[in-house]
Amino acid sequence: MHQHHRLRVVEAAQRDAEKVSDADVDGHPHALDGTVQHDAFAMEFDPAHAGQPLDFILKSGRALVVVAIDGSFNRHWPPERRETMSEAERLRTRLRHSRQDLGRTIDYLTSRDDIDAGSLGWFGDSYGGIWMIPILAVEKRFRTAVLIRSGIRLANAPQAEQPYNYAPRIMQPVLMLNGRWDIYVSPASQQRLFDLLGASPSDKRLVQYDAGHGILPQNQLVRETLDWFDRYLGPTRAN
């Protein structure tokens, strides 16, 4: 197991909630080379002031668990570490460590009486919806997923190691929310990932907004996300 930093979990829940019905685990966006995309989030995370605000998850009565996986927040990789590895090596290391970090997080959540660990949802934003696809495929404790700004990107790695190879193994229901003007993950790459997902046609949905790879329309995103989680995780007491 990697020993570079201790795993830090940021868990937020409504103070007046007696029991949280489930937990949504957020895959925070960061670049493949181990750097955080948004400097403001390098050390801390505020769901109300994230690039795409996520406090609506808390207001809906759910718990939001943000995992500081290896390479993000206070665990970002210094240049001297990144420069010692090829892109393929970085991808392998990040996936291996992320799998361990998320597994440990879920193990911890199962020990809490105020979390229904049998109703876990994955919210993957950018990196969390592109490069973390293999994690979603192998971690079956996630019952459903919402991926925003997601699609297929090719790493400088052997074809057999490309993340999209795992998409057919994702059998959980998946909602994809994207921008049709996205130049980082084009509409064609979004559609290709959607087509590869192993979920049945009735359990996957792709929505494209008039936006790029930046902020998606918040009101529409909130409605689609909460409706999806209510459908596959069950409604919360707040509803």
C-alpha cells in the first residue's frame, strides 16, 4: 500500500439530519500528471464554492464524501515526483492508489451508523469521469454514478491500459452530463463512452448542454442529478 501521505476524507452532512440515507462520493477533477486543475482547491474543498457547486447534494439530505486521493488536495504530487515517471506509469500508479483510497473510504463508511453504505452513489467530475472509469468498473459497492464533463481521452499508454476498456464492465446505472462545445472531451468521445457503458439502455442517459468543459448549467445539473439519485438510491427524508 502506498505510504506517501495519509488518506484524508472530507465528510459533510446536514447538522440536523438524524441519519443520512446514503453517501455520494465525489471524484474531484485533476490532471493526469498529478496536479490539481484549480489552485483554489489545492488544500481544501468547499462544496458551496467548488467550480461546479455541489452543496445541493447536502441540501437534498444526502451525505457528500470528498476523498483526497493520491495526487489531489494536500496530497498533490511535486514536480520531482511526476518527472520520474512516464505518463503510463503515472496512470498506473494513480489508478492503483485511487482504488486503495476509495476502498478504504467505503470500508470506513460501512462502520458508521449514520451512513447507509448500501446506497452509495459516485459523482465523477472531469478526471473522475474520464480517467477513473476503471475504478467505477471494479468497485461494485457503488450502486449508480453521475459523470459530468466525461468522455474518452487517450493516455500515452498501451492500448490495453486505456481507461475506456473498462466501460463495458460498468453495469451500474450511469447519468452523463456534458457540454456539446467541449473541446477536451468532444461530443463524439462522449457518445462513444456512453455507447460502451455496460448498463442497459434504460439505465443510462446522456445529456448535452450548450456549454464547454467549464461550468455546466447549475439548475439543470441539480435537477438531473437529484432525480437520478432518487431513482436509483431512493428518496431522502428531505424529499
